[in-house]
Amino acid sequence: MVRLPRLLLAAIAMSLSVAGTASAAPVVTLDQACYAHLPGRGSQPIVATITGGTPGAEFVLTARGKGGGTAGSASGTFDPAGNAVAQIDGATPPSGTTRPTKGQVLELFIQDLGADGADTPVGTTLITTIAMQVAAKPRNPQARRRIRVSAGRAFAGKILYGFVTKPGSGRVLRRIRLGRANVCGFVSTRATVAPRGRGAGSYVLFVNAGRRLDKPRAIAFTFRIIRF
């Protein structure tokens, strides 16, 4: 049996110990569960608090959609404690949709350039649109049709109502209970949108949380009744 000096054995053990210890990826915490995109106007920023990075090192935080396409990114430098705050601006739903959506997944990756620089997954979040859609069919305006709404955190978890008015009027001609929105402020239901006893003309469907019309906090959809 070959005997090795104790000092050499200790050095080998230390080497194995160091080689077997992989540095943990930084931890990323987001400021909300779902972010909203208003087509043509912009998006809520994704604000991330990062801990456990390499002190003084640079980093890159990236949001990607299904299939790996980049939805947005931000870079910065860790403070002496290995912490940082990053903000990803301009993220959009990966599908490119401008219609209401229950929330599309964004995967978050971080590169700690002071460690191995690997693109490491650190979590997911959701992004939705601020939008409303009322189905054009069936043709009979008194028939129930599909209504879809999404508006992000403003509607998240709340019971939403629709209010039908004439353009420029605050008088509610029909109130519709749409249901409770999910974490992205999304709800989908079937209901009649045409006002009772009203004929052809232009109308506005407002949607907000609560049983009373609150125009400053509502989103709106204009529609026209051509025939009964």
C-alpha cells in the first residue's frame, strides 16, 4: 500500500472540497405577480430585488417567453453585500397578442459575471394586456356573447362588473356581473350587452371592480347595434 504524507492528503482533501462546492445562484424577488402591457402605450416595469450575487460584480437579468425569445432585460452591478435592484422595461406578452389574456409566462434568467457567468433560471412571472373584447356573434344583440377582460393588478382578485351606457352619458342602461378576476385581472364570461328595450345605436361598455360605475378606474369598449 502506498503511503502519502499527511500534508499531501490534507491538500488533496481541501482541493476536493473546494471543487465540489458550487456557488448558489442569486435569489430574485419580484414586486408583483403579474404585469400589464397596454398595446401601443407601454408596459409596467418588472422590478426585481436581487440578493446573493458576487459583491461588486456585474450582472444581466433577462425575461424570456415560451421558445426562448427575449421579452426584455436589465443589467447592473451588485453592491458590496452582493445585492441589487433591477428594472426590466418594455416587456410584452410573448405571443404578441393585443387581446385580453389570462396571463402569459415569462421566465427569468440571471448571469452573475463575477461567478461563472452562466445564464441561470431564477423564476417566472406573468404578463397580460390591458384590453377588452366582446364577441361579434351571435348576430342577435339580445343573445349572450363572450366578454373577455384583462387589466393586470388593478383588477386582480376583484369581482368585476360591466356597465352599458350611451357615449358621453353616465346613466347605466345595463349592469353585468362578469365574475372574479384572476391574478392578472382576467375574467371571461357570456352575457347580453345590449340594453333592455333599446334599438340600434352606439353604446359603451365600461368595466371596473365593484357594483357601481367608476369611470376613472374603468376600461371601456365601444360597440354599435345595427339590427335586432
